[in-house]
Amino acid sequence: MIYSLYIVNKAGGLVYQKDFSDHLAKLSSNEYLVLAGTFHGVHAITSKISPLYNSSGIEMIEADNFKLYCFQTLTGSKFLLITAPQQNNVDPYMKRIYDIYSDFVMKNPFHTPEMPIRSEQFDQSLLKLIRSINGP
């Protein structure tokens, strides 16, 4: 089960957020922005303190009630997927979400990079994918 998707730009700004579960507490707009910025900072720090050279930083955080997966693109954007704790391999889902993002956001000549995503086609395609994963 996928609960939420956040897309954070390379500067740490939240450019997209969508919840896919009615069981999540709703945050204020400011709280979503703070969450994205905080994760961005922690991700940057963990990539620096890793003992491995060229570490990508946090890739997964596991808690009792959820897992948070992070996929960082080559351009520095981060896709944060919050799932049920029993959800394991999300790589195929992340790839498909990134494909939808590439098709409907990055190829859109009217989208300004690093700015909030406002694309009905992106929303509809993403929702269709999530429904196929989560069920109706």
C-alpha cells in the first residue's frame, strides 16, 4: 500500500505532494514544506557522513507504521514514497512514477523546472498507477 508521494526539487523545495490514503493526518501547507526541507537537509548530511565514497544518502527509513523510500534523480530531485511497513521492493513503482513524471512534467514545454507541478495528466496517470497498486 502506498500512502503518499512527495517530490522535492534540488534546492529542497516541495514541488508536489499527494496522499493516497484517507487514514493519514492532514498537515498544513507549511508543515508539508517544512517536512520536505528537513528531509532534504538530512539527506544531504547523511550523504556526507557515510563511510562509503559517493554515498547517495538516505534511501529508506523504516518505522513501526510506515516506510519512507527516497529515489534521487541525476538532476537532484528527490521522490519520497511513503508506504505501509510491509511494503518491500518499491523500485518498479519508483521507476514507473519517474516515467510518468518524465512524460507529463519534464516533457511539458509549459512547465518551469524546479517549480510546483501543476499537470492534470500527471495527476491522472499517477492516480491510475497508485490505484493499480493499492486497489480500489
